[in-house]
Amino acid sequence: MNRKKYIYFALLVLIGLLIYKAVTFFALDEDRINAVYLVPKDAVFFMEMDEPLRNMKTLAESEILDHLQTNDAIHKMSVKLNVVDSIFQSETSLFELIGNRDVIISAHMIKRDDYAFLYVVDMQKLSQLNLLKNNINQVLRSDFKVTKRFYKEVEITEVTDQDTFEVLSLAFIKNQMIASYTHTLVEKSIEEFQSPNIGRSLQFLEIQREVKKNDLFRFYLNHKYLTSYYKAFSNEESAIISMLEKHFSFSGFRVDVDSDRLLLASGYTNGDPIVQNLITALYNSGTGSMNATSILPRETALYVGFGFDDFSSLHHNFYTLLADQQIEMVQEYEAGRNQIEKLLDINLERDFYDWMDDELAFAKADAPNISEKEGLAILIKTNDVEIARERLKFVEEQIRKKSPVKFKEVDYRGYKINYLEIKGFFKLIIGSLFENIEKPYYTIIDDYVIFSNSPKTLKLFIDSYEAEETLENDEYFQEFREEFSSKSNVFLYVDTNKLSNASSKFLTADSRRKLEQNEAFFSQFTQIGLELKASENFFESKAAIHYDRDYDYEAILLEERTKDMPLDLVTIKKEEISKETIFDIPDIFPDDFTANFYEKKYNNGRTKMKVYLKNGIPDGRYKEYYFDGQLKISGRFDEGEKDGRWKAYLRDGKLYHKERF
């Protein structure tokens, strides 16, 4: 009887223990930490997803994701993510185990020209089970080696791939799992946990609160580290990047995909007291129309427009607000202004501010006869062209009296081109973004005064305006522009291919090499736009990236180069190229179904053909070349079938035949 009592007592204890475990697992709150507390403070940017499985499925249905996978670097990163998944032998994959838990992926500079990623995954209740932490050896395949070490009293598990010797470092902090192929990032994350920076920043929390809603994912930009990231790609300093780093704090965007054409983002941006004063001044001054596109040539690679009610009011409001908080900055401005006014015996209010209307813009053009350092221009809209002309002539005469510079007015197609030499003038009145325009020539087109260091740039503007070949008349630009408001405070537009060509000289050697190797990939992201509108506390932001699956930069350049060349039928060899058979592409059967492209080469090492793949099937851009490297055929496949417009070229580069499938 006593024995039975002991058995019943033991069963009762066991049942009680099980009930307690069930209650603590399913009902009681666990010791948890916010994932952002584990993002190291030097993150250049990071992405946050609430439902990664659902979102990845949404992305997988988009052609944009398919195109991203054709890039070798992105493809390798995906492979690494798959490795994280595949090292676990359990029937349930790691990402299914993660399910709809929060995931953060952050990017950090690890060398001057390289960056790496950190992954933070909220394991929720799974952290109590220690499922991965204590049993990781049992769920790994035999070709992975596991070692462990401690860093600041936190255990780090290192998983080494015996084939590649790449090491994935894992650690568990409360409910979060952190992982990276760069062990120092895991260590920085542990340090961040002990003293959070980004997660406790009031400016970040302000942005996060506004954008944290259900969407594909959220993207955060930490402006404090933009220069180090930018220097990984460019040898040239950028006034825009410097301004964004110095005065702006965080940007946050809700990101979504609009069909297969656009990647859209909307969100908010904040900054230091100078930016906050600018936001207030712009908010009080209202938005303006961006009409400079009626003057900007189609060759425009970069365009930044600023809109407001009128410049004089904005200028006054801004410096009035600054006077209470940034006394030294205001004093520096006043000293510079007084120096110029005294030197030239002019009045900036009367001779400049009063005739400036509700818009000014900065632009960079790319054209065959314009060098990298040329093509820069400032456009200022006038409220009265005749007054603007009169006051500028007055300033010009004052400069002549004080300077030995002699310049005769030039008439080009009925437009007067004049010259001003006031070093540092534009930086003084409208900021460092415009400091590269130091000793400008200027002309007036319609309601705009255009300043540029190069008269050739002004000639381009005049020729384009007269020929009606401006952005306003470009359907490709206008279709993209419709994604944004007709009025805003700031509008940034980038023609990626033109800007890439115009700035290639300033890229690092490695960046230039990678750009050339991946030109087909990058060229199809043809346009980028960003819009800022001042609200009471921050800028409301909207961004868009245009993906054009039919854009073939190599073919466009070839056709531009040969557009005036006569079609020489003598160069056509019927056995080599004929309209009836030119697009009869032989079956493509790659050796590796996991590869993202398939390529054949001639004996001389040049590419004979290259096509992108998806699951071993042609899917994406197809290129075929002559023996000398000249483009022969350009087209694209969609899941193994020819799709869209295909083009064939002669040996001299002339377009010979095109056909739509």
C-alpha cells in the first residue's frame, strides 16, 4: 500500500511539473528583448520583416526578385542564406521554424571597400526550449564542424563548413538569435545589447513608430555612416552625401512591390536642429511645382529640385529660426554676405533674392561632348524675367569694375550667354550642394536662369529646349514622374545608366570593374526617384525604383552609335544571318541547374552567348555575339520561351532585324 502511495505521489508530482511547464511555456511572459537593441550602432542600413515567409513568397512572385537573383553577389548571398537553412537536418527547415517571427538584417562596413550582414531573429518561445542552443550538434549535417567560445559571458557557436571553411557565428540573447559570417559583427551585437544605441535613439524611435506597419518589409537608413559606405564605391567626395551625413539622422521606409515594374517605399526622415529648422521653414513656406523639367535636357543624369512658396520668405524664415539655436552658423553666413556685398557694392536681397521664385534645381547632364566635370547646372526660376536680367547685368558690371576678368556677351541661337565670377557665391546663398558652380556662365531660358561652369552645358540646354527634347517631352520620364506628387519640397531623380556613364571616372577601380561585369544587371534598374515633403516634425518621404525588363543598355548604345550608318546589305551573309532563321535559338541545357546564368565562349576567350537561368531554364536576358565581340542578338526568355522584342545586328553594329514574341 505504501508502495502504491509513492507511485501515486510521483505521478502527481510529474503531472504537476508538466502542467507548470505548459503554463510557463504557453501562458507566462518570457524574458524578451527588442531586436533593434542588438543592431550595432555602425549599421549603415537595416531591413526589418514581421512575416519573412509570407513576404519572401510575395517577393518570389515578382520579376524584380528574379532579376536580383541574376546578380552574382546577390545570388551568393542567397546561397549563404540557404546554407544557414540547409545545415539543419530536421524535417522542418530553419526558416519554417522561424515562421512569422521578426527578422532584422543589417549592413556594416568591415573594410574600406567591403561590408557584411548581421541577422537577428526573434525565436519567441523557442528560446525557452533551447532547441537550437543546446542541441545544435544533433541537428547539423556531418560536413559541418561545431565549436564554441565565450565573448563577454555570452556563448558563441561557430559552425564551420568543411568544404569552404566559411564560418557562421551564432549566439542567443534572451529570445533573439544573432548570426553572421563575420564574427566581429556578432561580437558588436553582444556589446550593443549591453549598451543599446540605435534602439534607444529618440530620433530612430520617432521614425520607427511612424513606419512600423504591415508591409513587405521596412528599410532604415542610418545617415551617420553614409560617407564610409559611399567611399567603398567612389574616389570622389560628394556634397550630397556629406550633407546627408552631417545634418540628417534616420530615414525609415515601408517597402512594397507594385506589379513587376516598381519597387515603392514611403516613410519619414529626420535630422539635427538645422534640418529641423529647415523642415519648419519649408512647412511654413509650402510646397512648389517642379517645372524645371521643361528646361532640363533628355540627357539629364541627375536632377534635384527644391520647391517652396518663394525663396525670399523661405530664406528669411530659415535664418530667423536658426538665430535662436545656431548663432555661429548665422554669424558665419552674415559675415560672408557682408563681405560679398561690400566687395562688389551689391545688395543680395535686391539683386538676387527678390527675383527668385518658388523653385530652384541642381542638374548633371551626360552627353558625348561633355566631360565628367562638365554638365553641372543650377536652375533658378524667376518671378520676373526682365527684373532678373536687369539685376544680373548690374552684378556683372560691378564684377567688371572690381576684377580684371574680361568676357564679351555671346549670342547663341538668340540666347545671351554671360559670365559671373563670384567664388563661393552659390554655396553662400543656397548651400554646399551648389559649391561646385564657382565661376559660372549663365543664360535665361523661358522663366529660368541657368548657371554652369561650362558654356557647352548651356549650349546643350539651349539646343534641347529648341528641339523640344527635354524631360517634359520624354514619355519614359513622364510615366515614372507620375508616381510622385505634382508639388513637393524636394524631388530627386536619377537616370541610373546616364549617371553611371557620367560618374564612372570617379568610381574606385573595383567598383568600376564590378559595374562593367554586371552592367546588364544594373542597367535594367533604369530610374530612381525620391520625394520629400515637410510636415510638422520631419520630412514625409516617398521613393521608387523602376525595373525595366526590356531595357538593353548595350543594344541602345550600339543603335545610337550606328543610327546614321546606311544599311549595307553586302555585309549580310545569308548562311550566317537571315531574317527567317536568326532567332531560331538551339535548346539550352546547362551543366548546373543551380547556376544563375549559362555562357558559351569562342576559342579566343570572348563570349559567344550568355543567358540567365531560373531552375535550369532560360529566364531573362539572352545575348549572342560575333567572334570579334560585336553584339549579334539581344532578346529575353520568360520561363524557357522567347518573350518581348528580339533584335539582330550586322557585324558593323547596324540593326538588321527585330521581331516581337
